[in-house]
Amino acid sequence: MSNKTLGLANNLHEYLLSTSVREPEILTKLRQETALHPMAMMQIAPEQGQFMSLLVQLIGAKKTLEIGVFTGYSSLVTALALPPDGKIVACDVSDEYTQIARRYWQEAGIAHKIDLHIAPALETLDKLIADGETETFDFAFIDADKSGYDDYYEYSLKLVRPGGLIAIDNVLWSGKVAEPEDKQDNRTQKIRALNAKIHQDKRVNISLVPIADGLMLAMKLSNP
């Protein structure tokens, strides 16, 4: 995992942040607190957050899905980009980590936009489909356990509308996906297999963007 864009020298990364990232104070505070967390590397990079915010605005998203919340930076980024009546359905299994997220959502005044489900994500996704929410989401962000990535992708394809966007984090996995197969652990193999699958998936148009730890973008087609 990486919470800065891979391959950039520190001075160039600092230049990128100083000349392009317009990070609201509340996001900076959350990022700085998360940096002290033992699992800080799970935090997305600020340049990635701003990029996702722009994508959400470009597609006119009002209803989004987040699989994996951690301390809430990505959900806060998304909520700030949504219109006043926007909604995020957020999935996570950790009440401990998401307590930090809830605190910042409240402080930012956007907690009413976020419907947090503390349960295994597949249970929440199954319920959304059972409740008739297929093809009602504009945007989905996947950043959770790598063993579940393929399932999360398939569920997101069901829940996102045609023309909607799925963003999948960590698809370059600190460069490990390019290592020889006999040196790859299970998580690396799962990510590499999903990348190969999406590359051939005629249900979506794609772009793998080398920002932060790699962000796969898949736009659901109307007639796959």
C-alpha cells in the first residue's frame, strides 16, 4: 500500500501537493490524525482524494457506494463533492476505525449524507440488491480486503447505473503486481487477477490511473 503516488521523488511529490491539491482544512486534520494511526498506510493520498472528488462532480453523482471506510477520508472527500441531497452507502467491519470517521463527518456537517453499515460488505450489498437498489448508484469506490475485490467489483457492477463509475484502489499494490508470479503473495495474486479480468471485461470502459497506489476506473456500459 502507498498513501502517496508511486514513483515520485519526495521533492516532486511535495511540489505536486503544493501546486495542485486544494484540501479543505477538515480533510487535512483527518489526514494528519490518521498519519499517527498504526494502519496509516491504508489512508488514500490527498491527490487521489481530490481526483475522486473531481470525478464525482464530473459525472453528476448523487448516490454513491463505498466499500471500505477506515478513518473516513475517502467518504468525507466524496460527501463534500456531492450535492446537498447526495447520499453515500458506506460499508466497513470496524466500529473502532469508523468512530474516527464519524467524528469528522459530524464536524464537517455532512454526516447526514452517509449511511454507514458495520457488517461484512457482502451482507450489505446483498441487502441493497434485495431492496431493489440495482443500477441506482452513480459511483462506487472499492478499498477493502483484497481477497474480496472480485466479489466487490461484481456487486458494484450490479448496483451502479449504466454510465456510472467504479473506482478500485491499490491496483498497483506498491508495484508488487509486476513481480514474478512465484514471488507474489495471495493478495497480490488477487489484485493481479482482477486487473487482468477487468482488462478483458466488455461490460466496462476502463483506465488504470497511476495515481497513489494505482486506481482502476471502470465505467459501466449501457449495452455490454
